[in-house]
Amino acid sequence: MYTTKVCCYPHSYQGRYCSFSQILTAGAAYRWYKDTFFPLESIPSQDFNKNVYEMMESKMPDQSKNIFFIPHLSGSGNPTMNPNAKGCIYGLTLATDRYDIARAILEGITFELKINLELMESITGNNINEIKSFGGGARSDFWLQLKADITEKNIISSNTIEAGCLGAALLAGYGAGVFPSLDQGIEAVNHNLIYQKYRPNPKMHEVYSQKYTHYLLISQKINELYLQLE
């Protein structure tokens, strides 16, 4: 964990710790693209009743294209944690449109997720079979299925998107004595949660496995290039 710069923190449960790796610009990279290339005035009137992200995803190509997005817009996360790393869109042609790039951005962020999953599995020696997704990205069925297809893991999402806020409230309740134990607090909130599972599509996983190999190569070459330019 030390050599790959994985973060470790004391857990809420005494005597335990939690560890996690990071993608420094995931949702932030997607939001940057939305804000830059999809200003509100450019959205067709018939799409005004849609969330901007929903509109973007509804017009993305059905199949992945040979466009790659390296999401290092504020440096790279684990395992390199290089603050000087830079982002890149590779594979543009005159036929490329902004929806092709939007899909490549989601793919690139999810490839980084796969890198970190493989990192965690190599450290622990355990296979991760299931991932719980929460936060802004968990609002997108398209992205949740994409995560399942790329990682070949089951992705679990609940009707409570902001799980971080729920967890903070649970800990406050435990600290204030509302819940006698963390387990009872967890049980109190869990019975209201509805979970949905996204299973990997074997055909799409095969497509993304090949693209993932290319992504790793391009990412490595881009980082080497920027080192030469510095």
C-alpha cells in the first residue's frame, strides 16, 4: 500500500482501518466537459426537460469508438499519484463529434477505476466481485452499466445516492447516543434502501478488454511525453 500510495485511515469500527485509492478527476472531468462543450444555450429546445447529462448520454454512440480520454486534468491518482500528469483526448478525426468524446470520457474514467481495482486485488490477494456505487455517477444507468462491462464486476447502486451524507448522519446519531451501536444504526437505515444490480455484458467486456490494453499503452506514452517536455 505504501509503494502504490494507497490511503489508509482509522475505521469507525475500533481496531480496524479502511484503505482506498483515488481518481483525482472523475466526476469533475465529466462536469468540465459538460460545462465547456454543452452550455445551456446549445441544448435543443426539445431537450430542456432533460438533465444535461441524460441528454448527452441519450445521444452517445451505441458502440465504443477508437477515441481515448486520459482524465488526468489535475494530475494522476493511484498508483502513480503524479501531480504533473496531464489529460489527453486521443484518436480525434473529422468524423468525431462531441458525443463520441463524451462517451470516451466516461470510458477513460472507468478504465482508471479498473486500474485501481486491479491494484487493490494485487495488494490484498482477493478478488473483488461486487462494487457499490454512490454519488453523482450513480444517477446514470448508462455509466453504471459501463462500469460493469469494463470491470467485469457486479455494480450495486441504491436509491440513496448521497451515501456519504447518510453515513455522516449515521455517525452523528451514534455519537449522540441515538444508536447504541454502529451496527444498529446501519440496520436502521438499511431497511429503507432499495438496491439495483448491474451485471457485466460478456460481449461488451470483450470489446473493452481490448480497448483497456490500448488505453494503458496510450496513457503510459502520454505521461512519458510530458516528462520529456518538462
